[in-house]
Amino acid sequence: MFFRHSADKLIYPLLALVFLMIISYRPAYHLRPDMPKGFFAANVPCGPNRPVEQKIACAYWDSAQMDIQWKYPHGHPLPIDVPPEFGIDAAVLGPGASGAATRDLYWHRLQQVWYLPESWKETYEWNWSWASDPLSSAGEWLRDTMNRLFTIR
């Protein structure tokens, strides 16, 4: 049975606010600033005194960070064909760096490291995007929660 109390007018809105805050503080995944080992074999940081091959790899990783991760977020598959936004400036690194073969090579490498946990950084942040479509957001939350609970790590 439900009994009314004088504090109900304060408790229920406070509980609703706490509930909204809990569901709005969500994990966000971003590509790490440092390349994973599968993207470029040498594990030295990017910098100006590196070989040309590593500069090219760093430029393609930067392109993945700036353009690709926003179009294809964490957990979503990458297309087989190279999207037009995945590329680098040929004037800086030479015409061979932005050639079709080099671009395909680094796209293939990105596809290989895309699902690896060491490619992504997880942070928690406020995200109110669920409010625009609460049903699909609830479905995504349920899927992510089930994957996290029942995935063997």
C-alpha cells in the first residue's frame, strides 16, 4: 500500500534527479593518442626525428583519431572500402604517402587493430544524448551491459 507523506514532494523529484544523473554518466571510448603495435611495428613515439615510414603511420593514425572514430565509433565495424576522409596531406610526406596502395595498407592495419582493447581509451563523461531517443538508447545500454557482463576477458 502507498502512503502519502509530507516529504514525498521532495523525495520523489530528488530520486528522479539521481536516476537521471546515474544514466547520464556513461563510458566514452576514444582512440588512444599512441599507435598500437599492430598499426606500426616499431613502438617508439611519434616525433620529428623519426623515419619517413613512421611519420606516414603517425599521420594515418591521426586521421583515424580525427575523422574515422567519430564516423565509426567504438564497437561499430569499419567498412571494407577505404572512406574518402581517411587520408593524409601528400605535400608534407611526399606523393607516395597518400597513394592508393599506402592508404589501403594503413586502412587494412586500422581494421586489424580496431577491436583491440589497447587501441581504445575508456573515460566516463556526462552524456545526455540518450534523451533524444530514449528507447534506442535503452537498447544500446542493455546490449553494452550484457556484453560487459558475459564477455570473457
